[in-house]
Amino acid sequence: MRRMRSSETIRNLVRETRLDPAEFVLPLFVCPGEGVRREISAMPGNFQLSVDELVRECQEVKALGIGGVILFGLPETKDEMASGAYADDGIVQRALRALRAQVPGLLIITDVCNCEYTSHGHCGKIVDGEVDNDQTLEWLAAAAVSHARAGADIVAPSDMMDGRVAAIRHELDAAGYSRIPILAYSAKFASVFYGPFREAAESAPQFGDRRSYQMDPANGREAMREIELDLEEGADMIMVKPAMPYLDLIHEARRRFDVPVAAYQVSGEFSMIEAAARNGWIDHDRAMLESLTSIRRAGAQIILTYFAKPAAKLLRR
């Protein structure tokens, strides 16, 4: 066996799993203002960006051959109705129009959720202290249509409400956007690894937590059922989130379902590697590429990752 490992040229020739920047999607956070490039303290090298800075960032993303971006919005104001999520002049909608005009050909996915837009930080409408599932679907569908109208290529609901894919598909089709695919966050777990994202998106819940709608990390069979239901409702692609703690479920999803499988290497996964590397405990670039390779090897063909830019630069060498 060692003959096939004896040199870098041989190892490269027989390598089973390869990374390609075209498979990466870079999450980006767009905020109000002009000339804003505010670094996220828990996620070094990632920023809250005003629309003009977002355009510059996306020009670099495209030049590096990265597959696309996914947009998260930080609105000027928040309210109990998440009105900024589906307003035609919302922050994501404005960003979409600017990117369409100034970065033609860039693939743009939009996160469809409410937690960044609600004053309470939960993903839907609060009724009697709980997130009301069916009333929240109206907000999600309206947001998806507004994103499609503004120029999104793909919409990605991340809320984990029951029936959201069917509601979004119905409203997109009714509004004339039947060509817009849905990338469903189908198996999204109530994970501790989202911690740094809460700072990035300013979306921490003001009371309670999200365990009544995000999945229990212990449940693998339930994850497959969630994916199956989303596909029955009209999802075109599915996602497992987070990635590395759930490699077994990425692999199982790839085995069971003949659709594109995405995985989200979330903020906590990114920040752990960054912190360890900055302390000199691990080699940054090797850890980054090894983590991404493990996700690809498990079966994900689309990887949402905050490492998209540095990984693409390394792979282009």
C-alpha cells in the first residue's frame, strides 16, 4: 500500500476525493450604511459589509472561481413581524439588486429566515410565548418571493418550520418564479456550534432557545425523515447543518437521496480551527483543507464555508 503514498506526485494521481472552489459557497453578512467593513470578532477574516463593500467582496469571490455566495441580512430596525425580511426595500433585496447590476454571473443564494429581523430573535411569529408554525409560513413565502423578484438564483429556507418548502414553492410558482430552485436546510440541528454566527447576524433569541423547531442532535433517523418530507414538498437540493459533527448524516443522505447534497461548515467549526491555529496548536491550512475534504468525502457536493476564499486561493496554486 505504501507504494501509492511514496511521493506527492503519486499521492496526487491516486487521490480519491478532490476539492474544487466551484463547490464552495461563501456566507456573507450585509448591513446598512456605506463603506462599512466591520470584522466579526469571533470569526476573524469575516465581516459585516455594507452593500458597496459587499459588491467588492463578491467581485473577488467570482474572480477566485468560488461557486457562489449566500446572503444574510442585518436590517436597520427589527420588529415583531420580521417586516424587514420580506420588504421590497429590505437590506438583502437591495444587496441583490446591486450585485445583479455590478457582479453579473455571480450565483447568489439567499437565506430565508426571520431570526435576523425579529425583535425577539426567534425564527417566526410568537403566539402565546411559542413560535406559531403556520403563521410563520406566510412570512417565509413572502420573503422568498421578494428575494426572487430582486434577483436571487436560489432561495434557502433555514427556519425549520413544518411545511415551509411547500408554502414557498406554491408562492414562488404563483408569482411566476417556478424556475427558482429551493435549497432546503432540511436537517438543521439545535447545535452549540452556531455561537459565533449569533454575533455575525445579531440574531440571538431574547428568550428561550430554538430546540422546539431545530432538530435534536441525537436524532439521525429523524433527519432522514425531514429530508424526505422536504423533497416531497418540492425541495430541489437539501442541506445538513452543521457539517463535521454530522458527517454520518451527510453520508446517509448522499446514499439515500439522488439530489444535490449541501453541508454547512458553520461558524463554530470555522472559529475552532482559527483559534487553534492562532494558538499554534495546529497548522491552519492543513486543518482547513482536511476539514473540507472530510465533508466532501462524506458526500456533500456543495459546501457552505467561511473558508471559501483562503481555500480557493490554496487550491488555485
